[in-house]
Amino acid sequence: MDGIGDRPDDRIEGKTVLQYATMKNLDGFAKKGMNGIMDPIAPGIVPGSDTAHLALLGYNPYEVYTGRGPFEAAGIGIKLKEGDVAFRCNFAAVDEKLVVKDRRAGRIKQGTNELAKAVDGMKIDDVEIIFKEAVEHRGVLVLRGKALSSNLSDVDPHSNNIRIHESKPLSVDAKRTADILNKFVKESYAILKNHPVNIKRNRNNLPPANIILPRGAGIFPRMRSMDEKYRLSSACIAGISLVKGVCRLAGMNIIDVKGATGGVDTNIDAKIKVAMSALNKYDFVVVNIKAPDLFGHDGDVSGKVKMAEKIDKALEPLKELDCLKIFTADHSTPVTVKNHSADPVPITITGKSVRVDDVKNFDEISCAKGALCRIQGMGLMNIARDLTNRSEKFGA
Amino acid sequence: MDGIGDRPDDRIEGKTVLQYATMKNLDGFAKKGMNGIMDPIAPGIVPGSDTAHLALLGYNPYEVYTGRGPFEAAGIGIKLKEGDVAFRCNFAAVDEKLVVKDRRAGRIKQGTNELAKAVDGMKIDDVEIIFKEAVEHRGVLVLRGKALSSNLSDVDPHSNNIRIHESKPLSVDAKRTADILNKFVKESYAILKNHPVNIKRNRNNLPPANIILPRGAGIFPRMRSMDEKYRLSSACIAGISLVKGVCRLAGMNIIDVKGATGGVDTNIDAKIKVAMSALNKYDFVVVNIKAPDLFGHDGDVSGKVKMAEKIDKALEPLKELDCLKIFTADHSTPVTVKNHSADPVPITITGKSVRVDDVKNFDEISCAKGALCRIQGMGLMNIARDLTNRSEKFGA
């Protein structure tokens, strides 16, 4: 339940969303389960959705997360290799002096596929260029070659009416990669400025998508798959590409569910149904429901309460499901903060092997009194393996 | 509240000092706050006041604390440079065979300033000697030069009627530093034995302060300031120089408060008043009240109870202060132990953003049931930053 952890809010009697919402099923799981609170990464560290999911899957984000690029790339289905350097990109409109006129190219919706194809596949100094469009004006650039570095500053100036930035190497070994990146950006302008898609846009008085602005460089590290780490066949059900990307990099199978939009209209019932049947095939299935986080970012307390209650209803079929079940969040997104916070998240684990405590409600305060006390996200998969008797003994 | 954590004591109905004392304000903060227990360093590790304060400020004492010397030096106002090796010292009385007759030189109170000046500023093998007197027979020695090591045994034999020790290098790279230190000690005897202060002491039948005995070598590490680490302007209000020293090394501003003695007679009201007005200038103010620790060391249970109640009264003005407030201790000093212990300390955090739990009393047992569960000291500043919405997200 993405971002469902919260802080007290005066609009709901000084309670948190989970304390205020009426949640028959989650409270029921808490009653039958073992409860606690969890720091997704570490106390006081504010997680992103990507770093949090990495940690919950047992990866140390400080080791494997060098930037958002590779996770975006994986999210849109690019198969990365160790050493690839990936960037988030925008199609943007620049003038002939490379001053940015619209860094989202009018939020272009059509034709980015053709524009992407026009730059994809080229080579610069023996480095292979992979470029793929994403939603609207977004795309992902991957540099594939030897001895590349992600220690680079952004080309995207992050606002309009400024000239595009030259990417600067932030360490000596990054100089060559910065040169290649800067060449790519100039090349993208040369190729895109007269592309038929842009000629048509100019004719229609729309800002052209005549350059590609990379940011958020990250190098794809060696990441052992979930199967290698835990000997678990595993699958992910998520609406948003960032979470799919993390799970794909972890070697998990991505199951697409009809109606799982990653938005507030997402079909939670469908996700639960698919997850339950996926358990016939996989040892471990993770389901991400993004919507609570969106209400948190919007500061919409009543929307978040209703969403918590909607999720709770959708969990009804899980009452009959006989397996180890873990209910938690990747981070808190307090409606009073409108952003992620480091506040620990509640966690409830149910199943035959768990120590049942006397916690009666699934919320941040009640769960803190449970038998799990306060744990860290990176230990969660080990706990789950142990509770399903899959772990090997360390020592004799 | 230095050393306020405790263990049960039969003299107060088997309760801890905090359980037994009547504390209207601290209990009030606990009721309105988020509570827990905290291991200042780690479970089972007995903190010093210096290492505990380092940890609570977010520094790993295992990285930055190599010995007490640098912290004593900073405490008496010596500005250290990275690589300086500092020692705690005593002025002592030795005979001509360098056998220690009184390792505190009769707890000499006057003239140490002149004696210190007589040895301060000399050079031994290109190494600069900085020496400054502290309270009574105490002083601090700093060696400043290239490639020094703190991996040395003490010169101070730690009891009378024993010859002074030669400092021995405890690793190969410390040999030169040991030689310089031993030369300094002999030189101090040569200079001080006929110093006018000692001629006068001999005449008055007082033990001469005719040698300097170093101990507790420590090398001053690179330490990022609080401002660098957390982007917080910060100040420290403390009676004792050890705590001031830690805060000074952390780049904090030291505010001296009239009547803040570091003793049992300290003016707590004045400290609280100054702290509250300091918050107009600084983002973060830490106040240390040493007295509970002193009663702990003395095993004076009723004294410690009364001091807890006195502190509680002095905290009254904080009820009206609108900011994030943290009430805790640097370590436990149980009256039954008469020394520091590793028992976790209670912690209460109040402020708009905190998750209020149902803890009603500020003590070691009640707080353990709160929404913070059990945390470690090194995470505390990150938690405080997050609760005041100052943290940056790690990831997306």
C-alpha cells in the first residue's frame, strides 16, 4: 500500500489516516497476526518508491541505487546489462541557440515513438545508444559500452528560458562518458529539428520536440536476482513503471493486470484476484497499490481515508488464502507533508507460523506495540523466508 | 538529562528514579508525544558522555573517537586540526628517579597557568607542542605535525610510588610519536622542576608539579560539521567542558550561561531560558544537564530523585514553546551501579508532526511501549530532521 503511512492530521481528529479509516479486514489481519513498525531503509531516511522497494526486496539501496535512470529504463521494458548507464529524458523544445523554450515540448502525446526510433541505435565512439520513449514527453536513454560512468551532471537545466547545460564529469573517470552524452544531445537536435513529426508540429503551432534532455544518470550494477538470493520464484503486480522496473531488475516476473492503472481508479479487486492465482505458479508475489501515495502527495486526507477503506474491502478474499501474508507500505506519504517522509510504516504478518500478539488495529501506533517491534526493510525477505521454513542455518 | 536512565532500586520500592520521581511536566510531554527507548550507541554498549553525545549528534563514535584527548582539548577551547594527536594530562610530583609521589601534585590549584606556559610552544623533531592547563592539576597536550599516530600507551602509571611509564607504540607507525611524547615528558621535568612556582611549593611543603603525565591519546579525525551534515545552524548549552568539546568539534556554537556550572547547583532555569531565546537564532539547540549523572555516580538515590523533580519543574516554560522537542539522556548512570551502564534511555519527542501514542509517563518502562519502539542514538538527528520536514528523499 504505497505511501499509506501517515502522521496525525487535525482534519481527522488528530489521527492518522489508518487510525481514522474503518478497516475491517486489515484490523482482522492485525488481530490474527504479528505486528510492528518498519523503517523501509533506516530510521530518519526518507525513501523513494524505488529505493524503498529495493530495500523491501532485500537489496541495499546504498549499493545498487546510483540514480533513477536504470529503474526508469527497466520500468519501460529495456533489458539492461551490467555497466549500462541510463538516464531519464525529456523531449524538449529549444531554439537555434539551444535555449529551452518548453522543457516538455508541450507535453507531446503523439509521434514520440517515431522520434525515438530516429535516434535509437546510433553509435558514438564505440558506445551503443539505446533510446526509448515513455509516457508523453518522457523517454529513457541508455549508453552501453566499456568503462562508462554515471558520475555526471544533468543536461536538463530543469527550467525554461535557460540554455541546455553541458554535462560535466563529477569525477575524472567520467570525462569520456560526459563527452559522449553531450555529443548525443547535439546529435539529437540535428536529427530531430527537421524530423517530419516536428515539421508537422511547427505547422500546427505546437512546440517542437526537437532535442532530448537527459538527467538522473545511474549505472546498472550487478544485482543478484531474487531467485539467486532467496531461491524463490517471484512475480510483481504493479500499476506504475517505477515499481515494475525495480522488480524487473530483481529478476522478478512482471504480471500485467487489466485495469491496474497505477492511478486512483485502479482495479484493486482484479490485482488481488490475479495475485491469488499467481500463487499457484510462484512462491512469492508482491502487489503494489499506488493510489494511497497519490492522495498523500495531493494532501487529500479524505481521499486517502476512502482509498484505505477501498483497499481494505478489496483484501476480503485474502481471508481465505492460506499462505504467509504481509501487509505494509514502502514509505509514509503524510497528507500534511504532501511528500514522502521517513516515518516508519505499520506492518502486519499473518500465517500459521507467526507469533500472534494482542494488536487489534492496523495503524502506525497500534502496530508499534506488537511482537515485531521495529524492524528494517532490508531484513523483511529473510523474515518471510524463515517464517515459511525456507532458510538455511548459519552455523551448526 | 545526563545519566538520568536507571535501574530498579529497593530503596525506592524497586522502581527506577524516573518511575519514582513526581514529574508533572515530563509526564505531560510523554502524554502529548511519541515515546520509546534508545540505545545511545548500541545495545549493551556502555557509552561515555563524549561517545554518547557524538552518537546522538549523528557521528559514529567508532569512526571519530580514537581517545579522549581531542575532546578534552576542544573542551578547554583548543582549536584542533585534522591529524593532531591530543592527550589528557596531569601535573604530578615525581622524585629524581621519576617515581610518582603524587600523581595529582596535591591537586594544585594555582600557578598551573604559568607552568603550562613554560612548556607550551616548544618544538620536538618538527612537531609543534601545544599545552594548556585545565581545572586543578589537569591539562591537555597536543602534538601537531605530520604522520603522527595515537596508537600509544599511557605515560601516566595511574598510581603513586611507581616510576612513570615510557609510552610504547602499539603499532609500527606510532614509534616516532612515542619517541616525541617520551622526549616531551622528560623535557617537562627538566623545565618544571626548577620553575619558580615549584620552588615556592617546595618552600611551603606542597608537592611540586614538576612533571606532566599524558594519557588517553586520541587523533583528531576529519569531522563534518553539523551544518555540513544536516544543514542546521546549531548551538550547545552545557556546563561541562567534555560536552562543550564534543559540540565544538561538531562545529556547533557554544553558548555560555551564567550559573550553568555542570554541578548539582547548576541553574537549570537559566539554561532553559537561554535555550528558548537561542531558538530565535539557531535551528537546533542542545541542552545538557549534568547533575543527574553526578548523583548516579555517587549512588545517591534520593539526591537523583530530587534532581529529576527539579529538572522537571524547570522544564515548565517549554510547555508553551512551539517546536520539535526531544527529552532524553546520553546514557544511564544507575545509582546501584555508581557508573554508566548500557541500559537504554527513555526518549520522548513532542511536536506537531509526531504520532501521539498512549504512553503516560516519562520513564524507562512506560516509554518502551510507545510508538518509537527502540531506536539507536545515531539515527536521532535524521529522525528530527524528518519530523521538521528538512530531509531530502533518497530515490524517487
